[in-house]
Amino acid sequence: MASVNNTQIIITSADSGPTTGFRRTPAPDNPESFYFNHDPISAVIHADDGRRYKLENASVHLTDKRLVLLVQPNLYSASRRHSYHESSSVFSFQVDLFNLASLKWESPKSKAMQLRITTCQQETYIVQLKFSKADRARQNAFKEYLEMITSASVSRRRSVASLNSAAPWLQDELPSYGEALRQAPAFQSQHLSPSLAATHPPPPAYSC
């Protein structure tokens, strides 16, 4: 499911280069691989229940587990001579990629992207992201990572669904625990050994 203001974060100083102040980054959910990190962007999130969140001067983070948007506090850009401050109580938006029913996106404008996210709980979010004009290459890289991760997610769901469909057949064929102990030689010649069966339970059902 998607969550607002539930992302664990790490605060670091950002006092080198043109930007000074403090920066928020997602605390790693180990093991986790960070594929894409970028700022600044602006984001508007529309939930299907009518809620609307606006994140100005935010950062986007894409990992093998989640998509995270974070508002960056009190950043000062020396090149733009402008100070940014939080104007909303919303500082984070996160979507668990293992809980996606679908993820589609389009680019109606050169600097903008629109993501349509549906979770396994049938919650739908429209996420509008705006990159700066100078970051067009980074925007294209973000699209490529989205394609890679969504393809992997679909493949994973199909694999789990295939294993789950085979699990009842395996359970019907396997003898009871008592029978396995009494008929260990015969059982082991036709099925998994009791020790192997005990350490390899059927996979859990996927939430979708």
C-alpha cells in the first residue's frame, strides 16, 4: 500500500557546492538497492478518496523495493538566490513496489511525468512529477528504471502465482508427519525428505 509521512529518514548536512542546509534521504530497508536519486522536483499526488498532497522542492528515490518522494527542508540554492521552506505537513510519500497491482506513466509535457499507481488494495494514486528543464536526461533515466523495475515486479508475481498454484497438489501428495516417520525409506524415494519438506514450506500467497 501507499503511505504518507511513514518513511523513516536520515538527516544529513548538505554544505558543499551550490546547495547548503540539510537533506532528507530514506533510511535503507536492508537489503535494498538504490537505483535512482534526484532533486529538485515538484510533485502533486491525487488519491482516489479526494485527498491531494503537494510536495515542493522534493526529491525522488527509486529502489528495488519502493518509490519514495521526500520534501527537502530549508535548502538554499546559491545560484537561484532563493530559500526554500516547508509549507505543508506532508514530507514523504512512499509506495511499496511489491504491493503494486499496476503502474503506468505518461509524459504529457517535456518536463512533466504522470504516474498512475494502483495497489493490491485497489487504492489508486495519480502522481504528477515535474523535473527542471536542465534535467531532461535524468527524467529519461528515471523512465528507464521504472520500466526495468515494473517488468521485474510482473515477472516475480507470475513466478509466485505459479508456485502457489502448485502448492495444493504437493500438499495432497505428501503423507502426514506420522506416516513420513513410519515410512521414511519409501517416502524419500518418491518425495522430498521430511527434513527438506520441513525447511521448504509452501510459499505464502501473494496479496494480489
